[in-house]
Amino acid sequence: MPRGRGGIRLGGMSAWFNPARELDALLRQAAASVPALGAGFNPELKPSDPRHADFQANGVLGAAKQAKANPRALATQLLEALRAGGGLDERLVQVEVAGPGFINFKLTPAALGAWLREYRDESRWRAGAARLMGGRKVVIDYPSPNTAKQMHVGHLRPIVIGEAVARLIEFCGADLVRDNHIGDWGTNFGVLILAIRRAGFQLDAKSPTALEDLERLYKEGSAATKADPALMDAARAELAKLQSGDLANSALWKQIVEVSNAACQRSYDQFGLKTDVILGESFYRDKVDQVYAELAKHGLAEESEGALVVWHDEEPRFSRDAETKMPFIVRKKDGSSNYASTDLATLLYRAEHLKADEIVYVTDGRQQDHFHQLFLTGAKWFKASGRQLPRLRHVWFGTILGEDGKAIKTKSGDPVRLQELIDEAAAKAFEAVSAKSPDLPEAERRAIARAVGVGALRYADLSSNRTMDYTFSWSKLLAFEGNTAPYLMYAGVRVRSIFRKAGLSVGQGEEGADDPVTPAEIALARKLVAFTAALDQSLEELRPHHLCTYLHELASAYGAFYAADSVIVDDPAVKARRLMLCARTSAVLECGLRLLGIEPLERM
RNA sequence: GUUCCCGUAGUUCAACGGAUAGAACAUUGGUUUCCUAAACCGAGGAUGUGGGUUCGAUUCCCGCCGGGGACACCA
């Protein structure tokens, strides 16, 4: 993400969409004329603790050390150069040298007011954010489940995180393709087919218990093949038959996939998840031969113990000299394809047919080594064959642990089913909404409960850093107070209620609104302008929790404003400017919630 | 054994090398003739451990302790 490339000014309008970017650019310009700093100076501009300022530049401290200069004196020089440059209007931004040599920037009420009047709605923000990823074609790979398993709580994260990351990327201007790369061509099928044969089970895809039956059989098969290596070989043989076109296995495979996809779709519907394409591993069945041929041709892959593998000697743990060998196995010794084969074929397809500039893989953290090897192999392969490698990113998340502190797995006991979790959340929310708003019709209370319950689940998962593991807990996932989705949704509902009471629709009644005045108005306005910084930060490493933190702070600032300053008052000027703050809060909050995949409400 | 991730108030989590380590829950004291109290205002309480780098370390490096993951044909 390039910084300091000048700012965007939409159609000659005056306010900066993203003040941090503008200030960064101005500081770099100014530094060029300060001898001790020069053109390569990085101002290290960051959002500041609001007690001090809106933004602070820390870069002078390090530079002063390098130049053996007094940091405060150097900061003062830079500040003078900045003023001389003429790009800074001090009626909008107050600047001062502070502490050991920070440069602090504080937006004045005039700047806050200008921003609020100008960046009114989502279309303006999208236009502003489009500089982040505009014109880029991005493929995102999620939730990519394995087939023939019931959805349990472990499936929550790829759905929820994947959707939030996808929406964020799309919001920032990318042309996005959501590709559900389902795992439908692996050894798990061999295991399952073997188990079905051994049990003499007749699969009926239309049976309501079909998925449960499959899951039970898979568990049996999994236990059996684990206990007996001969059975594992038999399972692999079933897969090899499938992959080479055996009619009976292919027919069975088709039925299993059908049952599995229908069940997954029912879960996706409840999360509002829509994928653009479903190109599972089986889609690449006839595209892996090209991968083997090209890797061999360029000398990247070699035979080892009968398998075709790629070593990466520059990475000690993937090198052929490693103590425990961890090659990237691209073809098994029985000739079957595996995860690596199909992922390489998928990479090529996305680059050549989908024209991806960037590919984002959303999976759990246990696959880090796999993706590291995939990316290394992809880079060498594309370079050797003269292709342009898309930017590859592994957006991984931590594991949901069971009560025993171990990862929740289908095989170890019975983890909570996803449907059970959703139903429980909705039931609890229904109880709450019925207690607090008994006058609403039952149908509406049901709909609200659904939105609140699912929203709470999603937010609980998104609000902490995705790389953290967490232990499954009903109370954590079903919390409705504090830093939760219902808190944010409630703040939004209170804004909408004001407009209803005033007989206006959101956005009306703010004509001629002036700059914020009271402390609560100013604090809220500063928070609203900080939306751009929150977007930047979330997008940078694709971590939605930054957006969650921001939205919670915004809702909290609104809560304080709501308690301190009445909106519907007699003074038309006061009313107009507070209505403007309400409208902006509503819009930012709802836009932010939607980015997280949470549907805002009119009332609750 | 090799390697990756993690360790912050009683609990669940923030902090992109910077100022007095922020929140939420729980505990505790207050706020409602007034726009939804699912709210607001206040109080107490924390960086596993030992070194190092740095003007400055929760953050970077090394050791130790503790938890989890991966490691030859699962995905």
C-alpha cells in the first residue's frame, strides 16, 4: 500500500478523505528541503491517542539520532518547512512539536465539519477507498470445506472471516471473485467409499439422514484406516480408482458431493454467504498432468520414494537436508493427485483464466506450512515458465479449541453443531427482544432475534485478532453486552429512532449544518473521520478486528453524545448539525456492520 | 527432535518500535418527569521469566518456563 503519493480530492472538493495520507505526503515533501532529513524520510505518521492529537509523526526521533541532531530542534525545522510549503491550512489542522520530538496534528472543528458535509454516504467512501485496491482483480478462496461432514462450530471461522475479508476487499475497489474451493477429490473420499462398501450401505441422496449417515460412516472409516495400515492402503486404492474414472466410484462420489453441497448451502444461506464460483478440487482433475509435466520440465520436481516432490533448499525446514523431511509432495506414489497438485493447478487456472492479480486464501493456521510451500513452488514455477505470479496471501486464523484445550475435530467426540449454535443464539436473542420490546409483532421479533443472534456470533469471532486461538464457550459466542454486535446494532437503532421521532428519513434535516461545537459532538466527529484510518488498518493485513474495535469506539462515542446532547431541540442550527452527526453515525455504523457481514436493524 | 503460533487486569481481548499499556465482562458507586436504560458517568485492578538491541520494548533478538499446532504421500 503506497503511502505519500499525494491525496485524492474528489471533484475539486476541499476536505481530505484520508487526512493521514495527506499529512504523510506533505511531511515527505517538506522533509526534502530539510538537510538532515532528505527525500527518503519516513514521517511514521500514525493515529494518535486522542488525548494528544488526531495524528502524530514519530519519524523525526529516529532521524535525529542518525543525524546526531536534537530531535525537538529537528522537528521544529521540519514543521517550519511544512508551513513554508503552503500545503497546510492551519485553520483546518493545528500542528505542534510535542514530547521528545513528535509532531502532533489535530483536526479543528472546521476540518471535521467539512469532512462530515462532504463524505456523506457509502458511495463517497467507496470512491475514496477505491485508491486502495481499485482496478485489481482478486480471487478469494473460502470457505472451502471438506465434503461429507456436518457443519460444526469449527466451520464458523472460515465462513465469517472469509466473508468479512471479502467484503472489505470489494469495498476498497477490487474486482472480486469468491471461489469456494471445496475439498472433494482427496483421500477422505477413499476412506468414505471404503467405509460405505464395508458396511454394505446403500446411499440414498434424498434421505433426510443422508449427511448424518455419511458422517457416521466417515468416522468409522477414519478410525479403521488409522488402526490398520492395510485398510489405509485400500482407501487410497479406492481414491485412485475414482481419480482414474472408475464408474461405480464416480457414481457414488457424485451422490456424496450432492448430499454434502446441499447441506452446506443451508448453512451458507443463514450467513448470507454467496460464492461466485464453486471450483472444487475435482474441477482440476484433468489439469494436474500439466503441473507435473511443467514442474519436471523445469527441474523443480523430482522423484522421491516413488512420489513426485519439490524441495526448497533455501528454507531449512523444506530442504532435502532437513532432519525431518518435509517435501512438497505434488503427486503420490500411486499416481494420485493430492492437495498440493490441485492447489498448483488452481493457482495456474486463477492466474490464466480468472486473470487474478491477487489471490487470498482463507484457511486455518495449521496449513501455514502448506501455503508457504505452495507459494515458494508457485513463484519458481511461474518464473521458470515466464508467467506473472499473482500476489499470494494466506489469511490464516487460529483454532477453536474444545474444553480440553485441543482443537475441535469431528473425530474427537462431537463438537457443537453449527445449526445448534445458530438456533441457540436466535432463541436467546428472541427472549431478550421480547422482554425489551414486547409491543413489536412476533414476526418482527423473530426476524430481529435472527439478526441479533447471528450478528453476535459473527462479531464474537471477528472482534479478536484472527490469528489467536480461542476456546469454545457458549457465553462468549452468545454475549449481547459490551463489545458485541448487539451493542453496535442498538446504537444504530437509537439513531434511526431519532429520525423516526422527528418525522424525517436518515439524512434529511441537516441543510446548513455547521461545524461541531460541544465536546461530545467534537469527540463523535473525530471518531467518524477516523473511519478511513480503520479501513486502512483492516485492509493492510486483512484483519477485521481493527474495524470491530473502531465500530465499538464509534458506538461508544455516539452513546456519550446521545446522553449529553439532545438532538431534537428548538434551535434549528443546533438541530441541523446534530442531525448531521446522527446521519453520519448511522451511515458509518451500518456500512461497517455490513462489511462485517452483520445486517443492521431499524428497531430492536 | 525440528519448526510455527501464542503467553497482557479475576476473565475475554486491544495496543501498525513511541507519550500516563486501552476496552469489555465480572466487582463496586452513581444516572431515567427528557430522542429505545440492550444505554450513560465514575472507582479499583495487568505486560510469564532472565538477558540483549534501542533515545525509547507488550512489540525486535537470544535463553528458560508454560499452552497449542505442523512435520512423506489428510485437506
